[in-house]
Amino acid sequence: MKIKLEGLNFLKVYDVLLDIQDKLQLSATNDITIDLFPSRIRFPKLFPEDTPFSKERYCQDRLEAINYLKEIGAISAYQLYKAHFNTWEDKVRIVVNKEMFDKAQKQLNSIHKRMEKNKDNDEAIEAPVTDNITWPDNFKWIDENTYDLAGEGRITFMAKEDNKTKTYFKKMTDEKDWVKVVDMAGLTGENAGQVRTKLNQIKAKIRNKGYSHLITVESKGDYFGGAYRLHPYPKRNV
């Protein structure tokens, strides 16, 4: 069995495999149950926006990944337990073929390490981090939920999105400089991991709209436990 997965398809399968691995560590058997929609988003690229549509799509992607793991023998069987109302409340019972699962895990871990080593993906900063940036006057909020990028694009936060995401984005537009993760966490009561997940979702949102040449999210980990900022025109301000 040789696994050939790239890009999003790899992340979809690896995402599910890691959830199964976590459950197996706490189980005495190979029969486990996972949430179709996990409590922690490992790869923001798979879930760039917190909307009902995005949740439905993410759940469908995870089901396809589970089916792929079954096709390659890493899973012997699985059964979907439907919730009464929302797809993202569904659970999946999975019977793992431990020998084949371990082989798949080894290959996927190897692929992931190679991607991390050579990456130019979500977690990479599109331009070198520099403190010498200029903030355009015509980058501005035009209403409560819409941020205009000099007429070249708009970032809109829908009513159905988690309001905390907009809170972090607005904090960065207000400061126009590095904002500590601990300070953003203090605005909403979320922990540092939850804050970082939403900041990565903002970054993915920008990229998916094709605005990465206009603005991006940068991070650095040596500023009192981590800090983030927005970088306008990242390829110019270097």
C-alpha cells in the first residue's frame, strides 16, 4: 500500500487519522467513536470560515476521508450516527485495522514532515517579517462588518460567523502593529490555542478570496508567547 495524496486531499485524510489516533490512545480496543465535527480545528485551511455551509462541507470532507481510510484497509468498518438536527453534531463509530492503520500513519506522518520542511502553505508567512511597513489610509472599515482594501477588495464578516473572529481582526486593524495573543484572548475569554485557530482562519479567508497580495496575517513566536499583526501589501512593504 503506497499512499499518494497531496494538498487539501492529504490534509483531509491526515486530519481524520490524527483524531482516530488520539481516540486509540485512550481506548483498550480498536473500536472507537469520533465527532464528525471536531472540537479542535487542526488545519484552518480545511475550515476557513465558521458558517453553517462551511461546517457542512467540512463534515462531508471528513466522511470522504474516513471512506478513503476504509478503502486502503486502515479502517475495517465505520458507522455514521446522525444527530437530530445538525450534521456537525453527528458521530462516527470506527473499527480500526491496527496493522494497516499503523502503516498508513507512518506514511502520512512522513508526507506531513516533508510538507512541513518544504512548505509554502497556510502556516508560512507570504513575505518576510519586517517592522518597516506602511499602513495605507484607504484601508478602512466602511461599516460594522466590512473592511475595505483601498477599493481593491473587501473582507466581510457575516452575521453567522463567530463574532470573536471579527474582534481579533478589528484589534489588529486598530493597532496596526503586533498584538499579543494574550491580549486578544483577554478580549473574548478564549485560550491561546482558540485565538490562534481563529487568526489562521482569518488568514485562510484572505487567501481564499484572492487578497493575499493586498493584506496578510503574520505571526512571531518570540513576543511574550506569540503575537500577530496584519501586513498590508506584503510584497511591497519588505
